[in-house]
Amino acid sequence: MGLPRLFYSFRTRLLLVMALLLIATLGVQYYFGRVRSRQRAVIVAGQEQALTAAIALANESITSSKYMFQLDKPGAQSLLERQKGRVVNVLVVRDGDGRIEDSLDPEYRPATLESGEAHYDFISDTRNVQLPNLVDAGEASAGFRRLRPSLGVTPQPVSGEPRTFAIPLQTDDGLVYIVIVLGTSPMSDVSSYETLRQLGPTLAIMLISTLGAVVLVWRFTRPLNALSRGAQRVAAGDFSFRVPGADRRDEVGRLTATFNEMIEQLGRMRELETQFKQTEQSAVIGRLASAIAHEIRNPLNYINLALDQLRIPLAPSDPQKRALVEKLTLQLKAEVARINTRITEFLKYTRPANLDLKPLDLREAVRDALSMVEVQAAEIGVETRFEEDGAVPPVLGDREALRSLFTNLIINGMHAMEGGGGRLTVSLSAENGLARVRVSDTGVGIDAGHLPKIFEPYFSTKETGTGLGLAIVKKAVDEHDGSIRVESKSGEGTTFTVEIPIRRE
């Protein structure tokens, strides 16, 4: 499989979308992980600075005669100002009795009573002195735990939670503890909105990739739905359509093209099957028609000769009886001629075509067919008209087949106006390499439900019709590689349009 064809594969594109989704998600997560780690590092560094500043401030308070709030100078105090909020309190606690000798919080600083004595708070006073859990530092924090046994211990501190650090420091006056109370870290104050905001780009990339996958899958399944509907139409016997999407270059496009080829082949097989059945039926009917025609025409010829004898040599001498015999014999001869005509039509339809194709002037053939009904048209009050739009080149055709074709159409038009009156128009023209003949009448028209069947053999709306007239017309048109169509409105009239190629191979 070549590279372009591989690229147009649906599986390849779907895998590319999934790979891009994975790479984009990992990239965004990596970027924001780095940003988050940097933020945490900054926060941890700030906490370290706060612890360092608190220890330095407490140490300076121990080694000097000033309290921590009095040590207003650059250095440790300035670090505490920058880390304001992280260090909640710094206490200096004397070992032994747990006396609080100094505190960053004014509430716990030593106070001088009216008697001049100093008042101290004690670290063991759980009601006045509130402390979060102590970070366990082993032996370094064991002494402070003895001063306040009720204080909770955190063996594994969690970043961001309030906690207490107890750092022992040996001085000239004995052991003291520098107690540093840290508050909630800014890292733990990240709101849900901030979390969602940080996840926003990842969600956006996943949403875009998902939409891309949805569009790709939709484009993939839409032709499958068309194929499903097409399979239902094929199962119902409809081969006149083609499923769209055969121009696609992926697997679905190839499947659609193959499906359309299958429909075309099935349609051809159906046409061949229909033609074979028609040919077989015509052959059977032809053999039957030849036998029937032979058996019927012999008696008809004898009857026709007998009627001639009765009408002339054997006619009565009485004038009235002679007139009656003349009338009856002529009616009988007309009926015999009608039966013979029906047999001839039957034989014409069932016999294979044996055309004598020669250059033919359609104007002459149409005029001959029209002249055959002009007398009858005048008797029933029907106006006949021939119209010619420019010169029409000769066509390659069989004179007798085309004359029979136009005669059938003109006679049908006359029959549609049997009530008397009306107009029959035959027009001849040429356009786009086609000779066009239109036969229009102002008769009763054809019902819309009958139009699809009028060219079928043995279909007729007349009680005495054989249903072969228009079937013979259609057969003659097909034999000349032409086409025929009909337009009709019930009560307004009918127009048959025949088109025959002027030149053909």
C-alpha cells in the first residue's frame, strides 16, 4: 500500500487523531506539571525562609534583652514581613516549667503586674495557648512533648496543613525551645475554580480532539447508512440508483464504488433476464400465431370468395333483396378483413425484425399514413393538419415499419375522437441530430394510471382492442434506435412524440 493510499485510510486517520490527542494531552500535562512544581518549589522556599527568619528572630531575642516585637531592624524581621501569613507565631519556651518567655503574638508575651512582678503564660496551658499538631522530630522534640503531653503529633506532615515545630536550643541559662507555628500554606488554598482553570487547556485539547474524532466517525458512518438504504432498495428490486460517496479515497469509498458496480451488474442482469423472457415468450407466441394464422386464414379466404359469389353472380333478381344481400355481404367482408388485420398485427409483433434499412424521407412516410384516414376524418368531422418545421434530412429506416408505426399512432388518435369533431395534428421537425414526429389529438385522453402500461403487449382500454397497436409502435421505434414518449390529460387530448436518429451506425 502506497503512502498516499495509506494516508487516506480511515484506520490511519483515526490512529493519527488518537496519537495527536495523546501527545497533546501529555504535553499540556507536562507543561502544567512543570509550572505547578515550580510554584511548589517557590512556596517551599518561602516556608524555609520563614523558618530561618523565625529561628534567627527567636535566637536574637534569647541572646539580647529585647523582646521579638522590639527587634525592628532589617534581616530576620524583613524576611518575616515578606512571608507574612506563613509564620503564625514564634515562642521561646523555657525547659523545665514550660514558661513562655517571649512570643511574636502579643497575647502570649510576658506582662508586668501592678505589684511589679512578671506574669508568664505556660505552654502546658491548653485553654489559653492553642497549638496545631507537633511535627515529630524524634529525640529533638521529645522534651517539648513532655512539657505539653496533650499536644497531637504529626509523624508525616502534609504540605499546606498548620503545624508546630519545636527546636531545642542550649543557652547559658539552660535549655529553651524555639516553637514556630506555621499556618495554612497558600498551596492548600487553591480553589476549585483555580484547579479547573489549570485543567482548562487540557480539557480544550481533549474536546477538540474528541470533536475531530466525532466528525471523522460521522463521515465514516454516513456512507454506511447510505449503503444500508441502498441494500434495502436493491433487495426491493430497484437498480436505477447509485450510492453517493464513491469518490472517497478510503475504505468506504472503495466499498461504495464496488457496491455501485454490483448494482449496475444486477441491473444489466435484470434487463437481460427480461429480454430473454420476452424473447422466449415472443418465440412461443410466434410459433403459436403462425399455426393459428394458417388455420384461420384458409377458412377466411374461402369465406371471402363465397361472399363475392353471393354478392355478384348469385345475387337475387329482386332489387330490394339484391340491395339487402349487397349490404350483408359487404358487412361480412368487412368483418373478415378486420379479423385478417388482427392476425397480421399479431404476426408482425411476434415475428423477429427483418428490416430493410434505406435512406428514407420521413415527410413522405408521414403524409402517406395521414392520407389513409383523411376520408374517414372528413366523415366524422375531424380536422387533419400536417405541419413541417424546416427541412428534415433523411433517416435510415424501413419504409413499411415506419409507415405502420405512424399509421398506428394516427388511427389511435382518430379512435380517441370517435364522437366526432376535434383536430388531429401531425408535425415534423429536426433538432440535435434527431428527426422528431409529433402526433397530437384533442380526444378523450389517457388516464394517468394507464400511461405506464400503454406500450405493453395485449394491454388495451378498448373492448374490441388486441393491445398490440402501441406495442408494435414501440417495437418499431426500438428497432430504429429511437425513442417515444407520451403526454396526455384526461378529457384534453394526447400527444405522442417519436424521435429517430438522423445518422446512426
